[in-house]
Amino acid sequence: MPLGESGDTEIGRGPIDRAAPRIEVDLTRQELAFFDGGAEIRRYPVSTARNGPGERQNSECTPRGRHVVRARIGAGLPLGAVLRGRRPTGEIYSASLARDNPGRDWILTRILWLSGCEPGRNRLGDVDSMRRFIYIHGTPDDEPMGEPRSHGCIRMRNADIAELFDKVPAGTIVDIREGQG
């Protein structure tokens, strides 16, 4: 059942504002749905963790549960801008750059840095999504979407993350679930 119909509340912050922007990620379908004004605005294909769902530090799994966008990084950068350590490197992704850096986990264009809201599940201790550096971010456009292939983050096409980034303020709720239907 979509979050907007469930009557859920944001943990520790009272009722959810159903009209506010929010994101739902379906790990089974490998899709991200963006809602605003109480309505679904757009669905995007994504790629989540190759290792499946999970919350533990160093698991390279995508954490489940309620999160918020803690930080927005990369505003105004061109599509394909390379970020490392959450800072632009000055590089723009290309096939030759990829050949020169085999095995590099590319973080491109924009970052929506997630923070868990559920202590013991995705916040604090060895399950803390923010300390695990779990992001929604751009990836090379030749990487497949709809297949779990990341190291834990939620990967998107560069144009898609740029579009989503412009609509999502810090504090936006992000619900990550398996099999939302």
C-alpha cells in the first residue's frame, strides 16, 4: 500500500504532511516514485544494491524503512559531473575516464544523502544509513536500470536525478520498501 494511503506517521515528528513532496522506493520493482501535492507525479527506474536489502554497516545492501533527505549535494553541476567524498572533482564522466578508472563506483550529477528515521533499524549504531553514506545519486547512463547492481545506494539516470533533485527539498521523506505492488 502506498505511504499516502497507510496512515503512517513520521517517527518522532508526528503526522506526515500528505501534500509535501515524498519519495517511495520499491526494491522489488526497482522503481522510485515521486509524490507531491498528495499525488504521484513520476516513476523512475533505479538500481539498488546487488546484495539486496539490509541495514548493517559494510553489507553493501540497500537499507529499508523510513528515511529523510538529510542533504542535497550538487546543485547546478552539469549532467555527468563526478563527485567524490560528496565534492565535485571537476571531471565529467566519459568512456575514456571510465577506462582510466576501472572498478570505480561512479557517483554523478547530484546526491540526495539519506538519514534513517528508525533507531535500531536504519539509524544509530551499526545500521545508520547516514554513516553508511547511503545516497540517491546519478550513475553512468550505460549502467542498467531495473537491476540491483549498486553497493547499497539508489542509482538513477543522470537526467532523472537532476529532475528529481530540483523538486525535493531537504527533509523530504523517503520510504524504502520491498514489494509495494
